[in-house]
Amino acid sequence: MSTDYRTPPASNMSVIVTTGPSVDGYRVSAYLGITRGIVVRSVSFGQGFVGAFKQLGGGNIEEYVQVCDAARQEAYLMMVNHAEALGAHAVIGMRYDATEFSQGATEVLAYGTAVRLEQV
């Protein structure tokens, strides 16, 4: 997946996502609960081989960055889809978390609070 996690496709998304506790110009009219997207990812054989070789020299390892970008993007989109299914207008307090699930596999979690908004 070549989509940059910093610019999620917004063309079909109607949910505002923010790391802050509010959305300017709106007040929270209902808290719908936690929304989340969870992905467990591992590197492919080729990425692992090239990445392990590049570790010897130090610095940024683009093969691992690509895996992390794809995992975060997928978790983000799953979280937004979950928020839409809850009927949310926004996700506030959005965060990422990552945990090594097993040797070579990492869980990426995107989560926040799904809310309905009213314009003030």
C-alpha cells in the first residue's frame, strides 16, 4: 500500500478525526463510545531480509517504514469505518498504539472516542 498515513483518503469519509478533545465550532452532543481499528502486521520475507541487512549500517530502514505506514493507515481506516457504523460525526482524542504481538509481528491499534456533534 503506497498511501501515506499522513494523508488518509478523505473523499468518501464523513467523520472528522482529531487528537484533541473537541472540534472547533461544535459541541459534543453525544458520546458513542470507543472506536478502534486493529491490525497485526509482519514484514514480508524480502522486507525482512533487506531490512535486517540495512540494520548493520544504521539509519532509517525504508522497508520497515513502509510496513509501519501500511499498518497505521489500515488501522486508521478501520477505526473511521467503525465510527461511521456507530453513527459518529467525529472521533476525538485519537491515538495510535503498537505492541509486539509475537516475534516479527506487531499489533497496531488506532483508537479514540466516537461522538456526535452539534454546531454552536
